[in-house]
Amino acid sequence: MRVLSGLLLSVFAVTGPTACNDNNDKNTATLTVSTDDLVLGGEAGESETFTITTTAAWKAVPSGEGFTLDKTEGTGDATVRVTAAAGNWDGYVKQLGSIEIAATNVDGVKTVSVSQDEITPVLPSEVTLVADFTLGASVATPELPPYSTDNFTTGRHEYTIGGYTFAIFVDPDEGGKFYWLDNKQFSPSIPDPAQGLFFSKLGAYVEFPAITGKVLSEVHYLPTSQQNDVSLDLFGADDSEPQYTLDYGDDGTWSYTLIDARENLRYRIEITNKKNAQLAKLKLVYAAAK
């Protein structure tokens, strides 16, 4: 009996500590991830990293699309690089998916959200917009109202031309009206440019777009051959009066060069007497804001 008792004692001494070590491994293994939110740059191939801190074996399982991992499993501490598969031209930060990280003997998982920043287009230092009203009423969206002897458009209306928003205003209290006009309907011999935007009278204006990061630097106003005696001036949409120089071209173009235009402010060309304006073509030049 003494021999048997000694043998059991010897077996317990060997097996007992082994079970205790298994429990200790499970209780002491940890998993830490350096971030739960990873934002990749907008260009294809841009990457970011996150670190895994653990003494155990681990796996990283991605879900979603648009990104790759340089490693998906390992043992112990690691740095994982996440790379964008394509550029993001959508115009907003885009959610690509997520990565779940799990480690042996660690309860639960860690999740890293993966998104991608947008690509911001680089605007040219100078932007030129042209509104050519000789092309017809359909140069604008919606189309400009046609000439009519008894159905005139008044008030303020917005139109898209070349992807930018313009506004036309005429004051009904001043007897104002605006429409698209082809002067050749009255006489085929009228010289070009004969087609354009007719707007009248005192206080009537055409308002230009504002472009982010730009300032209006030049306004080139080409009237139709039938515009007479109208007085025009430039104003800000806030009724400010910018400084400018004015030159007249051989083709009849009125060329304004603004001296102190402000960024993100819409400007307009406005009638300052009781005459009618006929605008054939408008060219706007925007320079980079300083």
C-alpha cells in the first residue's frame, strides 16, 4: 500500500501543474489593436498600418472590397499594412469595409473599420467660362424664354450654363423684361452678332457664378449689333462696388479688369439707366485667390 500511494503522488506531481498552465495561458493571453478606424489616402496604392500586440497566434479576416492586407495571420506582435486598391473619385470619404482580428485563447474579436479619403481635384490656376447666347436659347438649362410681344419674363431666375449657375433679374416695376432674341427676324440684313439675351431696364442684371478658391478677374461683354445707349456697371451680389478698368475692343467687346474682387462673392453686370441691353457673348475669367 505504501508503494501504490507513492506512485499516485508521483503521477499527480507530473500531471497537476500541466492543467494549471493551460488555464493560466487562457487567462493571461491578451489581444490589443492600435486603432479601430483606419482611413486610407484617396489615391490607389496609398496605405496605412495598424499594430497587433499579443503573445498568441492571431488571424485577420477582411470584409468588403477596395483594400488588401499584407498579412492575415501570425504569432505574436505584428504590423499589418492596409493598401487601397483603387482611387476614390466619388467626392466623399467612402467606407470600404472592416477587418476582424482574433487571437488564440482570447475571447472576442477586435474590429478595424477601413475607409478611404476622397481625391480632391487640383483646379487650374485660371478658370474661363463662356456663355455664348448666339448659339440659341438652349445654351442655358432650362432654356431661356423666347421673344414674345405679349408674354415677358420678369423677376429673378437661375440658369445653368456650362455647369455653373447664372442668374438673370429684371424689375417688373421698371417695366423690365428678358428673353432670347434673334434680331434677324426683323430684318435678315442686320449684322452679326444678331442673336443674344435681351434684358431691361434700370436695375436689370446678369449675375455670375462664384468659384471656390477663385476670384473674378475679367469680364468680357460682347453686345449684339442692336444694343444702343445702355449704361452698365459691375456690382457684387452684396451691392458692393468693385474697382475695375474698362476697355473697348474693336469688335465691340466691353472688357472689365477687376482690381479688388473678393473670393466666393458672386458679381453681376447691371443696367444703370432706363435702356435695354442685348448680350451676345459673355466671357468670365477667374484667377486663383491669393
